[in-house]
Amino acid sequence: MDCPRDDVEMTELTEGEERFLFHCKECGGLWLDAADLNRILLHAGLQTLEGMGGRANPDTDAGECPVDNVGLLAVESQH
């Protein structure tokens, strides 16, 4: 998978046999899907994405999803 920011191949990090997240060695960015992020947040005793709330910022160029090339939407936390 290519990094949506740098367009370079990201390193796949795994936990057991499950894909966990992708890491870009160029910018240090991480990519994971919402279900994996929610799992991490819950494990740390934090609210899930849905519980955090937030508002979309259409003025931010968030790039494209590296999985299916759909435009990404930047969401700013309300907390």
C-alpha cells in the first residue's frame, strides 16, 4: 500500500496473522482502518471515534484512501 501523503510503499505491521497497520518510513505516518483504531482506543480505555464527535473540515486536502482511492475527509475533534 502506498502512503497517501508521500506516495511511497508503506511497511505492513502485523499482530499474529492479522494485518494491524501500515507505517510510512518517509513521513512517519500510520494508516489503519476505523475498526482497528477503535480496537486500540477501547484497549487503552478511551472513547471510540463515534464517541469523540467532531466536525468535517472540507477545506483540508486529506488526500485519497490508499486502499480504494476514494477522497478522504478530515475530521477535527470537538475535544
